Amino acid sequence: MRLKLAALFLLPAVVTQAQTPPCPLLSAELITQARQLQASVANDDTAYRLTESLTTEVGARVAGSEADAKAVAWAEREFRKLGFDRVTLEPVRFPVWRRGDISVQVLGQSAQNLHALALGWSKSTPEAGIEAPVIELHDLDALKAATAEQIKGRIVFVSARMTKRIDGADYGQRVNVRSEGAEVAAAKGALGLVIRSIGTDQDRLPHTGMGISMSSIQPGTAAAERAMLLSNGERVALTAIPAAALSNPDADQLSRLLARQPDLRLKLAVAGKYLGEYTSHNVVGEITGIGKPEEVIVIGGHLDSWDVGTGAIDDASGVAITAAALGAIKRQGLEAPADNPRRRVRE
């Protein structure tokens, strides 16, 4: 009976709520302004132009490199051209790692070279490389479940494949093997780690990415014990063991070879080094706002890229899209001052 009464008392509230029209999040005026802004950029190529400019004139721009400084100068120049109210440079200091040569070789009767890239912040092998039998595991969970007896003295190959989806959602499900795999494998006695590139393409161009999560370097962890202290009090570490990514076709090849030769051996040679700290700059452009400039809306992307491509997607396009959006907002405010944003918008 008490349950029935409770349901009865709730019913009027539910009915009342259903009869009350929802309060709009945006006013009709604001929606109109947004649609006008959308229409104004329908045929605008600013984002494409900026992406092409950064990837062509600067190209690859690894954090802490000469190209990093060129990218900062490029962004400052382009932001001023877009007419932002204020453009400033904010110093930012960070650690620098540089990639060296890499070689991944299948040994024995099917001897061949595999296309690979060192993961970011990978530890180097000895100059002569390391040779060891290989164990294939299908994902990070399988690696975590494996025993030290299975792993010790081997090169671990994690063959997890990213599924192609329209929104790229599987990337987030697979990338953890790249950032966590070396630590997990090392704790079980592995000598090295190779993974399938986190991507869905089928060319022999392997993908790099961070081989260790800096946020995982917590007190009491193995990573913290070998970490280097930075001037800002944070810590940075190389991967516990050498770590590399194979291209998708090469990962498939290694899986086929292991199916035929379970005792297959690899030779892995990886070079990379920590170069200390470097001071670069965040490039900040902003529109002041005419109502509540003390409230700030932040948009943006990162200027740096990896060294093996021009960083068009990661993240020249992100920088370009947000800069173009801020430029469009600025133009709209010049044409109709009442349409200026109330809050400060910062890129």
C-alpha cells in the first residue's frame, strides 16, 4: 500500500512536469546570431588555408625543436592577421625527447625487416639491439592476465586491432595499450614491447604516440623510481623497456609468422634520448567581449606535432578550425557591434 501511495503522490508532479514546456537554453536572438555566423563561414576557406600554411611552411614541428619556434612565430603572425583584440605569448617549459633509428627484424628461416616506429619516450636498446623470442597477446587485458613465466625474457607483441568507426570511438579503447603496455610488460620481465599501430589504415606507415602516460608516474610506482625531476616539480620518465609500433600490414605479417613458427625470434634495436628541458610558448589570441569579459571561454588546439609527418590532423586542423572560428566571431562583431560576444573568447 505504501508503494501505491508513493506512486500516487508522485503522479501529479510528473503530469505537471510533462505539461510545462521546457525552458529554452538559448534565446531566439542568440540562435539567430549563431545561424548568421554559420552562414557567414559556409564558403569561407580560412581553416583550410591555415592548415595548408602551417603544414607546408613549417611542416613537422616536434616540441622543443627549431620548427617548434617557427610554429610559434607562424601562429602569432596569423592570429594578428585575423584581427584578434589581443595576441600574447605565454612561456611554457617542458621535457624534450628525440627519436633515433629503429630496426625490427624477424630472425631465422623467415628473416625479414618489419616497418616500425619507436613509441614516444621509448627507452633505447643497447646499440647492438636485443634478440628474444616473441609472445603474441591480443590486447592489454590479455597482457595483464599473462603470468610472469609466460612473459619473462620475451619481446611482447600486442596485436589489438582498432575497429574503423565513423566517430573514431575505438581509438580511445585501444590507445591504452600504447601508454600502459610497456609498464605492464616490464613488470612481468619482458625485454621489449611491439604493438600494432593504433589506426585503421593498411599502408606500411606505422603510427607513433606516447609510450608512457606521464600522469601515471605516481609515488611508489616503478616509473616514479626511475623518473627525472623537472624544474617545475613534475616528473618525467622513459618507458621501462624499449617500445615500438608496427604498421598494420607488418603486424599482420608477424601474426602469420607466429602462427607458423611459435618459437619465432625478433631483433629489436631502438634509439631515443632525453634532451633536458626547453622553453617554448603558448600563442594566445582573444576577443575581449562586451558584457562579461571576466568570464572566459577557451577554444584551441596544440601547435606541435610528431616528427614523422606534417601533423595535418594532429593538430594543425584543430588549431586552424578554432582560429578560423574566432576570426569569424570577430568579423561578425565588426559588422554588427551588437553581435559581439558578451564573454571573453580565447584561442
